[in-house]
Amino acid sequence: MARTDRASLRGRSAAVACVLAAAAALAGGSAAPASAGWDGELRTCEAQYGSERYLGWDIPTVVLARGSTGVCVRELQEELVEAGAVTGTDQPGFVDGDFGPKTYAAVVAYQSRYAVPGGADGVVGRNTWHSLIAHVYYE
């Protein structure tokens, strides 16, 4: 084999090795969602109300509390179920898009269990969104 052919082959081999190493690194340490629940509702919520990068995660900017309704509340309720903040007897019919007493209780339980900064106030703002999204989608 000619010297230029060997150099070319070495160069291509090095390039392939770099690509494979990069792919392996991305596969092992990527921020890909762990949950099959990574669906359109979170993205719809973010599209309707905006999102921000907070502590490394994209989170909705909407603040939810008692009386809130809609797609963002449905997403919140799905995440609370996924995170185990909703007991078995409360699960049927829990995801209804209405931030009522059961959702409030589940939010307070989640905030307490995971020591969400800001305390267990039943309001879903930056800290609670961040914690839920990190917990549900990336753990």
C-alpha cells in the first residue's frame, strides 16, 4: 500500500473513531427523556405560555395554582401521577385539567417529599416545574 493511501486510511479511521466516541458519549450522558410521557402536552403548554431555561432544563413559564385549568394543568397532573404523588384511590379521574383540591394536595405532597425550594405552598412555579421535569423525564 502506498504511503498516501495509508495516511488517508489512518485519517479516515481516526475520523470514524472520533464520531463513534462522540456518539457513545452522547448516548451515555445525553439529556434525553427517560419517560415515555414526553409528549405533546408539555410542548403545547410551553408553546402557549412560553418556556425558559432554568437550572439546565426547559420549563414552562406559567405559574399554576388552585383554579388554573387547561393543558398545562393536565401536564402537571400527568407528571404528579408519574412521580408517585397521587395515591391509588385518587388516580382514576385525576388527570382532568382542573387544578382543584386533589391536585393541590398532590402538589403539596410532591413539594414536601422532594424538598422543592420555596417550600410546600401548593403553587407550581419555576422550582416545582424544574423538579418535576427533572424527576419525571430525566431520572
